[in-house]
Amino acid sequence: MKKLNFILFLSLLLLPFMTTAQINNYTVAKKEARVPYDSLRNVPEIEIKSLIGQTIFFPEDAYIKSKGGYKKIFYSTPTFASTFTYGKEKEVYMPIIGDKTITSYDAITNRYFRIINITEKDNLGDFCFELEEVNEKEEPINIIIISDPIYMTYLWTSYDKPRFLTVGYLKKTEPKFS
């Protein structure tokens, strides 16, 4: 019995020296889950990226028209609302004559745009929408001429956000108002 206990004790003592282990490090790409768009709401408060692929419409707006157009919202290059330029303003998409920070009212109003992509800056609620102009049937306008995308800044906390309607929401609420 003593011999068996001694062998058992010795094997338990030497076991850590006889075993080997292999540790591998794996990097798993984090895939961003996207919730599908629910057309019962115009702009989802939490899952704004669910708007990717949706068509939006910019209705007439007396306030925007009184300002001369859309100030620092639409650009020809990707831009975020919280990007500071320190005196060197980026030129907006189709600026009005005399002010390169205001997009012409007529260039956006009563037009349809498809949201191609939405990029968020540092999880701060500061978004850049990549837009493609489409017609009422949601077909691209410039089929022959490939046009550059339009970029729209969208700061979630801003009171002066661009005012638009998603076409899905517009179609569902249209019977209520007609």
C-alpha cells in the first residue's frame, strides 16, 4: 500500500512537468449586426444604420428656404458635423453664389436620394450619409453619366438636423393624410 501511495504521489508531483499545452491566439473580425429598417418610424433613434439602402425625400421647408439653403449639411467629400476646420471651410455640394457653405435649396428640395452607406465618427452620434440621387421610382437618375455621391452630415444631437422623410414611412403614412 505504501508503494502504491508513493507511486501515486510521485506521478502527481511529476505530472505538471510531463504535460504540454498549446495556446493559440485568434483574431475574430467583429461583424456589425444591422437591424432591418422599420417603416413605421421615419428615422430610427437607436439603429440609424438600418436606413442603409432606403430612399429618402427632402420636402419643401420654409425655414431652410428662408436661410437660402442647407448650411453645412451636403458635401462632395465625406464630412462629419463635428469636424472643425479652423477657418478653412470645406466647399459644400452645389453651393449658392456668394457663400460656399450653403447648398442651393433647389439642388436638394423635392428630390429623392438612396442612402448607400452610413459612417459614424467615434460612436458619438455624428454620422456621414453617402447618398445617390434617384427618381420617384427609386431608379438612379444619371445612368449614362456616373455621378459622384453626395455626402450628408447628420449629428444626432443637433436641433438643426436635415429634415427628410424615408419613402417607406411616407408611403405608410400617406393614407392617413390624404
